[in-house]
Amino acid sequence: NATLDMVDTEFLLQIDDDNYIPSNTLDIIPFLRNRNEIGAVALGWVFPSGFLQFDAYDIEIINNYLVRTFKAGKTAQYYDGLTFLYPYDFIPNCALFKKAVFDDVRWDEKFIISGEHEDFFLSMLKRDWIFAISPSLYIYHDWGGEPEFENHRRGIENQKSYDYLMSKWHLKGIAPRRQISMFLEHFQWFNWMMDKHRIVKRKVITGEVMREEEMIKF
């Protein structure tokens, strides 16, 4: 938030310090200028293993569970040499935002590590912005895995952030743990992942007890 107060630009590229962006990332700008309702476009991830991921999904609140889902009715648009898919309720952190988005919602600084992204996009559900991804662009995500990082990410502050998110939004949990975020992501698993998603969603609706591996823990 302090950075947002210091900059006066039309766009803001938000990435983590373990992200390496492609040289044509700013080619997203013409699309954002053309679509007034789209607040940001996220890039995909390439991990050192070669694994490709788009951590984008839609949100449903069912019986006080945040259910990560994939709603029909996506638009696929080719614009100025790039492909875009939208709308999504949640997009990953590696994204080019319109600065105007942050006039409506800011980051909750009570989150120390984890949970801030879910909180941000839950707040965005009350606004008019929609969000997109571009399967034409991927960052290289070298997320390290050093012991100090892993200990911090799975330490007490991480649990505090999770508990705060649950309390702030009156949630019981987040499910499913493994969601299908885009039909192009590991398409050979699509039917299996959608079947798993339907099972978990049914459990949320009916109140059936879910297994621990079906729920998210930060």
C-alpha cells in the first residue's frame, strides 16, 4: 500500500521476487486500455520442473466455504498478438494491474504471509472490476525452497493469516484443494479434476464431512 501511494502511473506490474517476466509483458497494455471493465491481466507460471500453471479460478461462497470453481461463459479474445481469457474472480499475483483498481480496494496489511490474495479478490467481488489471464505469456517461477523460506511459509504467522481470513469473512474453510483453474492446464487431467471438484462441491452443499486433503491449508 505504501508503494501505491508513492507511484503515479496508469499501470502497476505486481510480481514476486522469484518471478522472471517475459520481455513482452507490457504488450498487455493495449488490451487493458481497450477493455475498461478489466482491472488486471495475469500471466501463467512455468516452474523449474517444466510444470505449467494458471492459478486462476472463480469464487462461490457455499455454506460458509470459499469454493474454488470454474464458471462457464468465458470469453477468449485475440488482441494485438496475444490471447486473453476472462472473466475470472481470482487471478495469480503475477499480473499487470490498472492503478485505478487500487482506488477501490487496498491490501489488508494484517496479513503477514498468505491469505492476502484471497482477501483482496473477495473484496473485489463487491466491485465492478473483472479480471483476465493471458495464456500467451508465462513467467518463470523459481520459488526456491530454502529451509528459511519454507519454515516462514508454514510457520505460526502463516497459521495466523489463515485464521484471520476465516474470521474476517466468516468462513469455515477453502475447497477444493486441487482445482481446475483453466481448461488448457494439463488438459489430460481435466475430466478427472472436474469429477473431484464436483464431489467436493457436493460435500460442501450437503454438509458432508470432507477429508483433510480436500481442504486448503496455507
